[in-house]
Amino acid sequence: MPNENILKIKEVEEKIKSKSFIEEGEILFNSQIIEGVFLNNLTIQGPISFKNSIILGSVSLEEVKINGDIDFSNAIIKGSLLFASNIVEGNLILKNTKVKGVVNLVNSSIKKSIIADHLASEGFLSLTKARVGNDVILDNSYIKDSFQSGLVIKGDIYFWKGNFYGNIQAKNSVFEGSFDLMEATCEKNVDLSKAEIKEYLMLKNSLIKGNLILENTKYKEIIKY
């Protein structure tokens, strides 16, 4: 693949900051080949989309505010998705996204929903200390173990100490590690119908104000205390 067809890290940052690149209020990087995305301490004035793109490295956003949705639908990320301490005024969309590393959304605030059905990642998915204003949708997702340099990164999902104001939904999904809701608060339902959790369903000190739905759910053990 010729080098000139690859959008460089610096070019992504410059185009985000350039008003001339905003099309109908949305910043578009759809269907492109991108070296990587590294942004910090930045406000993005409008929605941003990486739909159908191939990102050759990692995506790292830290202390970024996005005034709209951020959309990675059908994207392939060949590194990790590191999304720490960000504010998204719209939705975080990871629908049918393939991530070759971990997905870490620690301490981020998503004002609407996380839409991540058919997400696939290699390594953990963390929503530790995250705040989500509406639903977390993970139906038909696959969070698998990762093997790197002889080490195993378990395919765990963490909601530890997070606040979730809608439903948490992971129907028909597979988690090769544990599903950890310890000290999390969910204002509505947690629906794990037909999900397969290879390790533990961890509920210690969690607060689920709706129903915990475990219809045909597989897991090794529930840990409540």
C-alpha cells in the first residue's frame, strides 16, 4: 500500500483543527487509511466520523471534548482504543468495530449512548469510572483474550465504579474473561440474555435499580460478596 495513501497522525490533528475540513458540521475521515490518531487537551467543534476506515496503529484521545457523536462504525483499529477522561456530548459509536488491542474508556463521560453492538476486541474493555447518560449496547460483541509476549490479557469487561443512567445490554455476546459490575450503578436494566461469560459475573457492591436479566446466560460463578 503506497505511503502517500496513508493519512499521517499530524495530518489528522491539523484537519480536525481546520474549519475548511468541516462538511455540513461533521468532521469526516470515512473510508480512509490512517497511521494513527493521537489527540489531547482539545475541543472538537462538531461530530467526528471514522466510519469504514483502517487505522494502522492505536487511537488515543485524552481530555478531549467532542460536541457531537464520535463514530468508528465498521472501522478496523490495528492497535488499541485508548479513550481516557474525555467528554462526548453525543454518542460513542463502535458498531461492528474491530480492535486488535484493548478498549479503555476510563473516566470518560458519554452524554448519550455507547452503541457497540458487534464490537470485537482483543484484550479487556474498560468503562471504569465512566459516566454514560443513556444506554450501553454491546449485543453480539466478542471480547477475547489477548496473548502478547507470553502474557495473557484477559477478555474482561469492567464497569467498576461507573455510573450508567440507561440500560446495560450485552445480549448474545461472548466475554472470554469476567463481567465486572463491582461498585457500579445502573439506573435501569442489565440484560445479559444468551451471553457467554467464560469467567465470573462480579456484582459485589453493585447497584442495579432495574432488573438483572440472565435468561440462558452462561457464566462460571456469580460473585456478590
